[in-house]
Amino acid sequence: MQEQEIGEVSNYFAHVNVAAIKLSAPLKIGDTILIKGGENEFTQIVESMQINRKNVERANAGDEIGILVKEKVRKGYKVFKV
């Protein structure tokens, strides 16, 4: 599995299961991501994402996005595109 680091979790909102991710590479709806940190590691497909509470189809390096995540994450977890 070829993986490319594309960002890092900058915040997590447990009450809505949303991770804020600071991107270092582009990401779009439909991409598969891998989130790694501590003893946690899981993959999921990006089904929706937001920038400043507005739905977007794609985001670029430097953007901070919010996405629903299926597991709890923490600040500093690495995000990869697979």
C-alpha cells in the first residue's frame, strides 16, 4: 500500500466525530485516507469535507478542513492518502 502523508490532525470534536486536519497536500471527495497515531490506525473514504463550515469537493495544501471520522483521533495524528 503506497501512502503519502497529506496532513496532520489539528483538533478533534468528539461531540460530532469531526477531525480538523491541516493539509500539506491536496485532498478530494472519494479519496481514501489512513489516519495513524498512538496505537490507532484506520482507513476511510472521504465522503464529505468542509472549510469554514461550507461543504467543498476538494481542498489544497495549506487548507484546514473538517471531516467526519469513524474513530476517535487526537491532535498530532498523521493523515495519509492511500
